[in-house]
Amino acid sequence: MHELSLMEGMVQGIQEEALRQGFTKVHQVRLEVGRLAGVEVEALRFAFGPTTEGTLLEGARLEILELPGRGHCQTCGEAVEIETRFDLCPACGDGFVVLTSGTEMRVKDLDVD
């Protein structure tokens, strides 16, 4: 389950940022996770509790915002929403779609003291 190591890295990054910015407690974390990021959202949720124990994130709320996959069709030129990396263009049904978003995973914002 690579989501555990992803969450550990996120917690470590937030703690490093706390040292730089001087905050001592995190109350809420909002993550943006693209549907095409190859990340299981429920596994991320599950990993959050154990990875935050004993840290300044312990007891914080986790909100995950799932972002759609988007791309640009090379045949018809439309900007389209897609469900998988290899979807044909939903507008023309024929075109190869180049991904433009939906693979990201990042901390959107934090509520801190």
C-alpha cells in the first residue's frame, strides 16, 4: 500500500513547513487528489490517523478533494473530462486525449495555530 508512504511523506513535509513558519498545531488538512493519480483515496484516509500519531497533526481533520481527469483531444481540439488515462475523446469518440490535469496530489491548504 503505497498510500501509507505517501501520507508519511506528506506529514513529514508539513512538519518541516511548521518549523519554517512557526505553527505548532494543525487542525485541518485539505488535499487535492486527481482521479488519475493512481492513489486510492480511502487508503489515504485510513493511513492519515496512524501517520499523524505523536505529531502536530494528531487529531486533525482530513478533507480530500477529488479532482477530475481532464485532457485535450488531438483530433477535435476539445477540452474534455476523462475517467481513465486511455479514454477516447468523449466529444468525438475517436481522438487521442493528452492529459492536462487529474494526476496531481498536493496539500491545498492547512488550518493551523
